[in-house]
Amino acid sequence: MTWRVLALSGLGCVALLAAIGGTWLFLLPGAPAQGTAPAISKEETEATLAALKPPKRKRPLIAIVGINDMSETTDYLMPYGILARADVADVLTLATQPGPVTLYPALKVQPHATIAEFDAAHPDGADYVIVPAMSREDDAVVVQWIRSQASKGAIIVGVCVGAKVVANTGLLDGRQATTHWYSVRDLQKHSAIRYVADRRLVVDRGVATTTGITASMPMALTLVEAIAGRARAEAVARDIGLAEWNARHRSAAFQFTRPFALTAIANTLAFWNREQLGTALTPGIDEVSLALIADAWSRTYRLRALTFAATAEPQMSRGGLRILPDNIAADWPASLTPPAAVDMPPAPALDQTLSAIDARYGSRTADFVAMQLEYPR
């Protein structure tokens, strides 16, 4: 009798959870809101560029800081790769502790220095500090270091959910800001922060924030323009395959929808069909294209994006960053190797990767990935 009661109780709980889950899914919007991103006035663009002018040096010093365990892949690598390519500043990648930085959801890199080594070499601080999303948004060491850099006059740039790290420093109190669409409510929990919709980049009195992951591309180009002028930014934009890089954005186009939720659930539950996609690490590989490709494929929830090389030695990227291979191997099965997008400029590489994801897993998964990357398609 007792077992029967327990079984019926268990079935009842399952039925209740299914009913709650079904109701939750039913109440989600079926599709993102349609519309056009509002135009950005010339005056606003000029004000943004003026606010991002180098605060100290003619040739600025830019520090990209991360914690060693799980800083976001594209947030960390894209600003570095674009700014290094532009050659308008000295750009360094930093970590809070010695050793490599394990990025999320893919890749592992050896940063140029620790924050302690940076402080010893540059006691007057950086001109810009770029803050990616991190697995621990309240890491005491990085929060205190960002505060210290701001006190030395650095412009702080929170990329994507890096805005939440910056929020924890208190530097966004009383300022306008934005962040990845999924974390807007978290940012709004800070009552002193004024969230701004429909902008990919928001700058307010020495602190800048961006929307989701791919917003680091227009953010980096905007920095190039602020530092070295429009012509230099246009040349870099052509080189990476991006037609424009203004702050135009339609926030309502990115939201938690029923197809998004169903795709996340279905792809997560398909645990028996996991794949490992291998990309060969070669000398001079474009770190921005590699980051976008690895990030996008990993966010399908269907596979793990890995790198491989013939030896365990780090491979030097195009911009001079050492990337560590995940596997030691001479080659990888052709069916589990991404298309040669890694040899393309970053923006076309991402477009081709999303098309390849569509072909492999369907349009819903491609849209699911683009939504996570906050990438307008």
C-alpha cells in the first residue's frame, strides 16, 4: 500500500511539473518583436567618440582583464584581435593569477601578464580596461583591480555580461549602461544603474558597456575610431569584413522566446548525440575568427569545440597571442572539422559558421546561437 501511495505521489509530482512547464512555455512569446533599430544621431555618435578619446597617452595602453577560470571566449579575444590588428595602441591580455586563461565556452590562452606584473610595469595604469563576462562576477581581486585602474584615470569598458562585473565595482552607480539581453534584469537589480535600451554601446563618464557577445566587434572599431580617426577604423572594418559599426540596436529583437526555450531543452537532452568539433591550431591563426567559430559551435548545445595541434606547444596567433591546443593530434576526422571559415575575415567567418550550423542542426539551432551571441541576422 505504501509503495502504491509513493508511486502515485511521484506521478502526481511529475504531472504537476509538466503542467507548470507547459504553462511557462505557452506564456513565452512565439517570436521576437519585429521592427527596425532606431537611428543614431550624428551628435550622439560624436559625443560617444569624444567620450572615448585616449585619456592619457597619445598611443594608448589597453588592458583586457580576465579571471583564469572561465572568462568569455569572444569577449576576451575579439577586442584583442581587432585592436592588435589596428595597431593604434599597445594591447595586453591579463589574468588575475599566473597560468593560462581557460575561456568559456571554448579555447585556452596564455595571457601576456598577470595584473600584478602589469601594475609593476605600468604604475600609472592603463588608458582603457576591457572587462569580459566572467564566471565569477564578484571576484574580489578583479573587482578591486578595476576600481584601482579607474582611480588612475582609465576608461573602463564592460563587454556583454562584463557589465555585471563592472556593476559590482560600483563604477556604474548613477550612470547609464547596457548589457547582454539575457542579463538586463540582473543589471536592473542595481537601482542606481540606469539601463538604456536600443544601443549596442553606451558610454557615460568614463565607463562604457555593450550588449551581447558580438557587440565587442563594433565596440572595438569605435575605440579605433576614437583613437586614430574614421579612416583607420574604416580600413580595419574592411579587413574584418564589417560594413558598419555604429551603436544601432533593437533590443526587443533579442528575448527569451518559446522556440529559444524549446531548442535549449531539446539540444541539452540529446546527450547521446554529442560531437567534438576539432579546429587545427596553426601559426598565425586569426584569433577573432577562431573565437567566433568556437563560441558559435559550442553554443549549439550539441557539441564541444576543441583545438588540436601536433605538439602541446602554444601556437602564436595573428595578433601575437599564445593559444594552447586542447588535444595533441596530427589531424581530425573530416566530418568533425568545421568548414574553413577560420581562414576568412571574422564577420564572414561568423556568417558562414551560422550557415553551417543551420545545415547541420537546422535553422532553429542557428537562430538559437545567433540569439545567444546577440548577433543581428
